[in-house]
Amino acid sequence: MAVPWDERFRGLADVARVATATSGTDLLRRVSLAAMHALGGASVSLSVSEPERAGLRCVLNDGELGPGEVPEPVDEFYSLADYGPALQILESQRAFHVSCADQGAYADL
């Protein structure tokens, strides 16, 4: 199946934006936004694992943010005890996305 030209140009523009990142945080934001666009998402969040706290700390939110969400949260933390599928994802080390349209179902990429 052929990819429409507008999607190809958007992909090239995303690559160009990533290539001009000025800091580590800027690079993470640009890569996250490119992935969000590629998947047709409305928002993206990036978290890091904190094994010593048994959870995930969100370091970046972008796109259409929900109520109370901020672009660079200081204390947004999610305990793995509250998010069982997240533990399975971390253990398998596979990429995933969550779709609100599918009632929060996790899907492998």
C-alpha cells in the first residue's frame, strides 16, 4: 500500500525537527512528538523506570494535555502496583501504546 505524499512529508519534517534538537530534553520531546504523529495520537507521555520506588516517573507530556497535566512534571509518579500491565511491559521490554478509544487497552507495537 502506497503512503500518501502528505504523510511522507510529515515524516520528513519530523526527522528534520529531531535532527535540530538543542538539548536532551528537546530531543526526547521531538522524538516523542514524531512517534505520536506517526501513530496518529493526540498526546504523548514519556516516563522513566524507578525500580527503587517500584514505579514510573513521568518526565514529559506533550500534545493535547489532560486536566492537571503539565509539559515537564516534577512529581508525576505511578506505582506499578496500581498499573499491572505496566510491569509486564517493563519486564518484556517491548514498545506499546495505549488507546483511549479501546478503553485503555495496551497494544504491542
